[in-house]
Amino acid sequence: MRSVGSSNSDPYSATAAAAAALYGPLHGGANEEVLRMLVQIGSKDKVPEFIKRVKAGETRLMGFGHRVYKNYDPRAKIIKQTADAVFEVTGKNPLLDIALELERIALEEDYFISRKLYPNVDFYSGLIYQALGIPTDMFPVMFAIPRTSGWLAQWEEMMTDQEKKIVRPRQVYLGADQRNYVSLDKRK
Ligand SMILES: CC(C)(COP(=O)(O)OP(=O)(O)OC[C@H]1O[C@@H](n2cnc3c(N)ncnc32)[C@H](O)[C@@H]1OP(=O)(O)O)[C@@H](O)C(=O)NCCC(=O)NCCS
């Protein structure tokens, strides 16, 4: 929102950019990926095998880790309770048992402890959205809607800031000084 908004584009475009940044599987799209992962694991007894693959670097445990929270995501504690409250009304999501087993094993494993990887809010939010009957593709939309008010507050604060500057990430080119052009037909 701030990066794109800093060029004085309109708030709709900056919101669209923020939504695009949010939906990636490493960020707000993670809840969708958590569900796909749980479905792919299939049953509780397959969890140790999956954890082995994560530790071998073959795949990531989606819904774990955070760029900023390097301990238990405080929101994860709250959303876990919310999940229980939702399941009391909707009936338990059958994927929950796999998620709980994943969390139990991961929290005991040195791989996750030494890297400070704990469940984040996405680990449970997907299970809640699914129990509510929301289609998986729409999860990031659900995530984005409440954030919009915060994004717009950020935008307004930035626009009224006397010291506002356009965001220009600095890049230092470390590549070759000179590269000769090779015509297409001569390339391998
Ligand atoms: C959120 C995330 C991008 C933060 O990444 P980060 O703080 O930049 O951490 P890094 O990518 O530098 O990872 C640090 C180490 O932990 C490992 N790691 C990080 N997240 C991991 C995960 N979810 N599963 C397995 N390993 C993970 C990395 O492989 C790396 O290991 P290495 O040091 O042996 O190479 C990352 O934790 C992730 O991809 N999580 C899964 C997606 C997710 O749930 N996103 C929602 C966030 S709210």
C-alpha cells in the first residue's frame, strides 16, 4: 500500500497492489496452502513422513514461521480458541486432527525450535474459513477485506506526511560489466 501509494497513485490502485502482495503463498495466501498441504498429507499417521520431507528441505511446513514473529505468533493462540468455538457450531473440520498432530510434532523437533518456527495465524484460519463453507480460492479475499481499513489508514497517514518521499528500493548491480549481444539464431 505504501510502496505503490507513495508515487501518488490513487488509493484504489494502491489497495489492489496491497491485495496482490497479500495473496502470495508466503503471506496471506498461506492459509489456502495450509489446507492443500493438509489434504495432501491425508491422515495423521502420514505426518512424521511429511515432517521428514520438510527437514530434508523438500517442502515447507505452510502456516509455520513469520518474517517478524520469531516466537509463538500471539494471534495463533487466539485463533486456535476461535477455531474451537466455530467447530462447536459447524462440526469439527476433519483436517483439524492432522493440523494438531503436525503442530505437536513440529514443536518438539529441533529443526523448528532452532529456526524459531512456530505456527502462525494462517495455520488455523484456513480450517475456519473452510468450516464456514467459504471456497478455498476466496480465502485471501476474506483476509484482505478487514485489512483494507488499516491499509487506507496507512495511505492517509502517508499522504498527509509532510516528509513523504516516493519509495525507491535501492539496488546495487553486481553483474557482469559488459555482455555482448548474441543474436537469437546463434544462441544454444
Ligand atoms: C513466513 C516466511 C516467509 C518467513 O521467512 P523468513 O523469516 O525470511 O525465514 P527464512 O526464509 O529466512 O527461513 C529461515 C530458515 O527457516 C526455514 N523455514 C522458514 N519457514 C519454514 C517453514 N514454514 N517450513 C520449513 N522451513 C522453514 C528456512 O528453510 C530457513 O532454513 P535454513 O536456515 O536451514 O536455510 C517463512 O517462514 C515461510 O515461508 N513460512 C511458510 C509460509 C507461511 O506460513 N506464511 C504466512 C506468514 S504469516
